[in-house]
Amino acid sequence: MSKHDLIVDQPIARWDEALPLGNGLTGCLLWGNGKPLRFSLDRGDIWDLRLAPEVLDNGFTYAEMIDCVRRGDQESLLNRFDSFYETYPYPTKLPAGSLELRFSKHADKMRSHLALEEACAHVQLTFGDQMVGVSSFLHALNGLGYIRMTGAAETDGFLEVLPPDYTGAFQEESNDPVFATSLTRLEYPAAAKHSEGSLQWFYQRTCHELEYAIVVAQRKTDDGTREWVYAITANHDEENWLENAKRKVTDASMEGFDHAFREHGTWWGRYWAKSSISLPDAEAEKQWYLNNYLFASCSRKGAPPMPLQGVWTADEGLLPPWKGDYHHDLNTELCYWHYLKANHLEEGESFIDFLWDLRPQAHRFAQSFFDAPGLNLPSVMTLTGGAMGGWPMYSMSITNVIWVCQAFDHYWLYTGDHDFLRDKAYVYFKETADCVQRWLVPGEDGKLRLPVSSSPEVHDNLLEAWFDPMSNYDLALLIYLFRRLKDMADWLGHEADADRWANVLAGLPELAVNERHVLMLNPKESLQESHRHHSHMMAIYPLQLLDHRGSERDRKITDATIANLERLGKGQWVGYSFAWAAAFYARQGNGEAAIYHLRQMWQHTCSPNGFHLNGDYKRAGVCMFHYRPFTLEGNFAAVSALQEMLLHTDGETIRAFPAIPRDWAKRSVEFRDFRGEMGVLVSARLHADKLEYVELRAEREGTFRVQNSFAGERLMLRIGSSGQEVHCSRNEIFTIALEAGETCMITSL
């Protein structure tokens, strides 16, 4: 895997170009020129959870929002639901602090190397004729950070622990509260710094319940090597949290860097063994490995799922962009698109577990805001599900939670776990429907509708953003919700429930399509300019309500709507827009367009370290946004689209290499242990325009459907020591019955 490593042969000048390390809960960004070498630290559950007073007001309700919309009262909408997002610096995710390894001058030469296979950063600094090496990793299991330095003079390479600057001079770089709010606005007291023997730490109080610290222990080995072990700890960890952290880092420092690294490397070895790819496109292959590394670094079972920036909160003396919150109108969903097919279940379960554990809060929010049974969540929310406000048509949408539901649906489909379907997926969908149905009423045409509707983030937060009749975005989510509920009820044998959901589904209108067969924003308005959020196209992807391989009508609508994107252009796109568009093209079977859009994103909207920076910050002319706020959803949406080019598994049908570019097909393309639906792992190889094999490995008993993508009609199926010849026309479907644990190798005769 070394060819996929990050290597930088010059000082790294910015935190968003740093070498990223992470273990799901804790993150580190390593950058600088030696004066200093900076370790910017973060922890996923370090939050200021204070809510704005407006959220606690009796008028903070869906009914009041509807009334304001119907009155056209923009001022009340802003005051009650929107403006306080900018007025108050909280709630917000917080930076944890940093470590600085200081030398007497900046390095003359530097080489920074992130080894993905072992999840370890190595920095080589040259000071004249002196060479200094620094290595660092965040332990995959024990949560501690490790640093080792060799070659430094006795008087050089001093490590200091630094708190965030909550009390510095109040300065803002601009008048934009989304991107440039000083930490001083939080009004926290100064941190207390301490040292004791080999230990140093700071202790940070806040003006709410949170207290936290960074503790570092130092050790010098017999050969003069210096090692440090650090921990980020908080008062919600345990009793005696600070003293326990001191003990942990002291004990770990005595065991040493090498001892910890062996255990750490074993975990990452198991992670990388879960799946692999081999592509003739070096950039695409590297991006797959790099982003799977980022995923395991910032999403881990037992830790909070990634918010906008994962475990790498901005290190600029400011609040993170958009306060580092959880956005459910696109961001969290795209972050968790790819992991199931990549066969990284445990890491992705972080999101599922988080949503499930928040059910009590989701019930309370459904009752307090929507005056409804069931569950719902704010679409812009804190770590604990608190509403943060913002553009109300999106931050307080009643349907965005349906998109969140898809995480449960996908998990059930890819694992085939019927217990999960019965005990969690169906429950979450049903409780979501209970809330939504409270507000679904027949319109003049007799069809069900919502009282207010929108299409993120069309028309921003203007009154024009409120649609009547209902938007295709909201409608597609509603169709998906009740269609999947019916399917789940059928699987579970709940006949009465299945009839109930079918009746609701029959009461919904059809998706709005204009005279050119293009999906509209709503029945009265078509998209007239490029837009970053492809919300009107949800029915194509990710909801897959329209099947490009299905009816002529579905194919015509899909092709016309994608063509319309091309007509409107990309001027107002951001990075994730390109990744999402690549998914559309992959569903269409157009590998050329899919990889083109992925390259546009990777080359023009991503930092050298792979971070998705949203805008065309290099000013290459691919879109009109030239800013660089780091968020992660574009990273994983792009990997998902790449995987869709290699394998389709929808409808329980396995299709190998359905959307790869022509030049890839002429060479060699291979993937191993991608996850298909209903608990089957799929491997396949294509070489010189010919499919060489497809292999299925069943985790549970089932009958699996496979499309014949081989050159001929005579196929050999080998299960264990037995073989069976099958005749199947090209592009037709054949089935294979497997017991749990069986493997079937499919080749052409």
C-alpha cells in the first residue's frame, strides 16, 4: 500500500493540508516547519452544548413556522428559527488544543510521510547537517497519542501543550459568522497549565458543565530518543478523570512507543484486510485507499459519528465552519454512503448506534416541535440532538429524518440481518412515519401533502424557498419511506401493516416532471440554474425510486434530468456536487462521465492531504465558489460513486463493472470482498475487456441473483469441490443458492 501514502517534500503551512491521524474519537493534524512542528488535536465529544434561548421558547414549533410561512412573515421566520444560529457562538464543537514541538529555527528541508497501512506519520527535518526524525500515531485501541523523536540535540525539540486561545484579543477575520467567529466569544476562562515531573497538562474550565484537559508524559530512552504519550480527557469520562489520565499516559510511556505500535498496527492490518481494489487509474485507486483511511480515522464503533469535520476541527483560533455540527440535509448521509460496500461494518455502525441511542431525544423533539408522536431530529443539531437553528426550511425540515432513516435500511439490506430489520430498522422507520403522518393531509386534488415544503438549498432562506405544492425532494423521501415500510412489513410478515403503508403510498402524488421529462423542483417550478444541492434528483440517487434499467419512463426521466444538469452547468456547484453527480452517471452506466466528475472534485476541490474543501480554492474555473471550508461528506460520496462504478447490488442483483471507463476495461480492474445485499461478499476481476471471474462468499444462507456480464453464455459455477455448468444469455440474470460460509467461483467456459 505504500504507493498510496501521502508524501510532502516541503513544510506544511496549513492545518487543512496536514497529515491527519485519528482513532475515531481523537484526531491529530501534524504540520509546520519545525518552528514549531504542530500537533492540532481534537476529540469528537468536546462540545459546548448550550442552546440558544429561542430554541427553548414556546413559539419554537412547526405550527408557528407554518403560520409564518403562510403569512409571508420573513422577519418572524428569521427571528424565531434562523438568526440566532449566527447571534450566539454556541452550541458548537470545540477544538481540544495542540502540542508544539519546538526547535530553535525552522527546518532547512522537510519530508512528511503518512503511511496509510500502519496509520503513522513520519516527519524528517533537516537543520544544516543535523537530521531529526519525528514519528506519531494515535493508538487504534487505547485512545492515546504517541510521539517519538530521534536525532535532536539535547537542548532542542521541546514539546509544549497549549490550550485553545479562548481569552485572546477579540478578532474576527471577516463579518461572516459561519467561517470567522473568534473563540473568545465563548467567554471561557483561561486554562490553567501545570507540570509535575515528566508530566505536563492544561486544565480548561468552561462556562457550562464541560471541563477538559490534555495531559502529556515524557520519557527518554537510553539511546537519547525522546518519546511522549498524550491523552485528551474530559469530566464526562469517569470519576477522577484527570488523575486517571495522568496515570494512563505515565504507564503507557513506560511501556514505550514500539510496544504500543505493534498492537496499533495489528488493528489496522485487520481493517485493511476487509476489502481491496486494483485499478489502472492511479489517482482513483489512491483516493479509495486514502479515504478509507480517513473513514476509519474519524468513525469508529463506540465513538460519536463524524460531524462536518470529523475529528479534525479547524485550527485557526476560530469556531469551526458551521460550528462543526451535524447537518442532516446532506452531510451526515453522504459521509455514510460508502462504508457498507467497502465492508467496514463496525466503523460505520457508529452512525447507526448514535441515531438509535438518540431515540429518546428524537421522541421528545417530535413532541415538542412537531406536536407529533414518533421520532424526528433537527436537521442542524448538536452531539446530543439539540436544535441549533439556521435556515428553517432545512434546519427544521420534517422530512430530512427520512434520509437519515436510509442508514438503517442500507445496513439491513447489505447485512441481511433479519433481527436488525425487526428490532431496529422497522422500528426507526415506523416511528418516523408516525411523526410525518401527523402533518400529511389531503390537498384539493385529494392527494396527500405537507403544509410547507422546500428543496434544499434552493433559493437559500428566502420566502421563495417555501414551495407549494410539495417539492420533489420532500415527495421522493415520502414515497421512499412508505415504500420501504411496506417492503419491510412484507418481509416481517406484518400483513396489516403492509396494507396500511400501501394505502398511504397510494395517496401520494407522482413526482413532478416537465414537458422535457426532467424532474422539477415542484409541479410549478423547474430548476433554472446550476445548484450545489441536487435535491430535486433524490429519486434517481440515493433513493433509487427510478430504475434506469427498468421501465422506459424511468430511463427517459433519468437521462433527461442528468442531461439537464449538463445544460445548466456547474457554476454554483461545490465539491460534493461533483461526487453526487458521479453517482448519477454510475447509475446511468456512464463510466466516462462518472470518473470525469470525480477527477474534477479530487483535483480542484480537495487539499493535498485529500480533505474535501468544498470550493474551487485553486481558482481553476470549475465553479464559482473559491473558499475552502473543510467538510468530509464529499470525500465519502466520491468513494461511494467509485464503488458504484465497480459493483451494483441493488434489488439483490449483482452486476460486476457496470460503469467503468473504456480505458479501464481494456486493462485490468479488480475488487475483493465488496459487500453485496443480503450478506454476500463479492470479488471480481476484468482483464482486457473480458470478465475473468466473479466470486460470491455467503455470510448467511440465501439465493443470490447475478447478471451474466461474461463474454459467453456457458458459465461454470464451482462451490467447494463440485462444479455446475449454467447456460445464461448475456446480460440476463441467473441465481445461485448458497449456505452460510459457502463460496462460489463463477467463470466463463
